[in-house]
Amino acid sequence: GDWIVVMAVRSFAKAEKAMREANINPENYHVMSLDLASLTSVRQFVDELKSYLSRVRLDLNALVCNAAVWYPKDKKPRFTADGYEEHVGTNHLGHFLLSHLLVSDLHKSARSGLSPRLVFIGTETHNPDSIAGKVPPQADLGQLKGLLKGLGAESPMIDGKKFEPTKAYKDSKVCNAITMKQMSDRFSPRGVVVSALFPGCVASSGLFREKRGWFNSFFPWFQKNITKQYVTTQEAGHRVASVVANPLYSTSGAYWKWNSLKLGVGEMDVVGTNIAISQQARDEEVAGLLYEKSAELVGIPATPKSKAMPEPATEIERQVRSANAMR
């Protein structure tokens, strides 16, 4: 009841239906239009959001970058309104612009002594070293040849190779991990906690709606019994809310994951663990170049990295900072 959630969506009807089914008080949410496949829509949304927040006299305390598209059956690439391959254009570039246009508003806000949060939703499939990430085609940004050429019709994949929709999706999630780390380097010294999380696999979510029938029957079983990463929509939402608001998740640059217990009973850890992102996402040369080129593609200046870290605002933040420094 303490939060007002602004839902940035393409379908007002679906958003309203979801909130009614969840029995959410209409006073605690506000629905606005946003299409991440259009940079113009992103800019319009930001203007409208700032106007709304000013009108109701509220600060922006958190931003969650959660949207994603995946078209596994496609033989040819789709493109955004700006001419970019749609998986990367929506999942990465749309969020990249949105987060940068709103980070100054996050910087201005504070809630109950906690730093404001910028949170990216990640996936295990971004990391070829994970069980899910080993399934081909694996994520691989290569030398960013396609990105450097503009992700257009001639070279729609980030690595510049032949179009493959599932790889394009996975590559976009590597970009999310890189963006999180790069923005943390730049904006955590300014008071914004930038992090990401893999809340578990919501194997029954709409992300898999274009997969074949056998997949939608097999995949939930696989996630429940093999990877032990299956979670309900409700549990995934709870984990996202924790990373947004719980002082335990005040570490900027963290990638949170809930690991299945070693006994293999399918239960999950109560508290998320800060894990390493993929090896390629940790490559500073690749990450820095991707950050700079992404800024160019969405039409904003690349923010230079900052140096000094601010003092933690609360005792529990100091404890978290100290614990993570000892990792």
C-alpha cells in the first residue's frame, strides 16, 4: 500500500485485467502507454511520466526494466520502428534509452533512507556457462560487427552472423547484463543502486507463447525437475519486489539469483545470491564498446564512468557493502 506502481504497457485492457485479477487497489497503480520497439514512444512515455509525477507530487523511487520479446519461429528478422532488429531493439535499446532518460529522476529521489533502484530482469540463458545457457544456440556477441553496422537489414545480429531468433533473444539479455554493470559503474556513485536479477524460470509465462505445443508441455517439467529453477508468476514477482525495495539488495552492480537447494527437492533459497554475469558480459572492452555504440544508436551521449562511491545511507546497507567487499 506504500507504493504506487506505474505500469508501462502496450495494452491497457490486459494491464487493467491483470490488476483486477490480482485484486490491486486502483489507487496503487497507474497505467500508461509504452512501446519499447519505438524510441519515439519511449521519449513520449518519459515526458508523460514526468508530467504525471509532477502533477501528483511523487518521486521516482524505482524503475524495473522487465519487458522482452522472443519470436522463436521466425525465419527472417523483424525490425523496430527505428530500423533495428526487434529482439535487440526492444529488449536492449528500448530499455537502454528508457533507463538513461529516467536515471536523473531516480538520482533525485530517496525512500525511507534507501537508495533508489534501477533493476533489469535477466535470464540464465545469457550465460553459456549455466545449464540453461549451454542449450544451443548459445549467446555470443562476437566482436559486435552487426551492432557496429547498425543492426539493420544487412546485418541484424549483434555478431554480424546469420539471423537466428533465439540467439538474438539471448544476445539481447547479454546486453541487459552489460548495461546493468555499465550503468552501475556510472550512476551508483551518484546514489542509484543499479542491479539485475534472474527470479527463476516462469515457464508458463507469455514469453513462450510462440513455441510449439510440445515445448509448452515439456518445458515446465524440465524446469521443475532438472534445472530446479521453476517458479510461479507470484514468486517471481515477490523476488522482483524484494530487489526493488528490500535493504538486503542494496548492492549496486549485483546480479541476483535464487539457487535450488543441493538436495534437489526443488525448493529455493529464501534470499537471493549475488552471482557473476557471463564471461563475455564481464569483458570490459566489449562492454565499453557496446555501451558507447548503444548510446549512439538511441541518440544520447555516452555517460563517462564515475569514481567516488557515496557513503551507504543505512546500517544494513553498510553491512551489505562490507559483506560484498569480502566476496
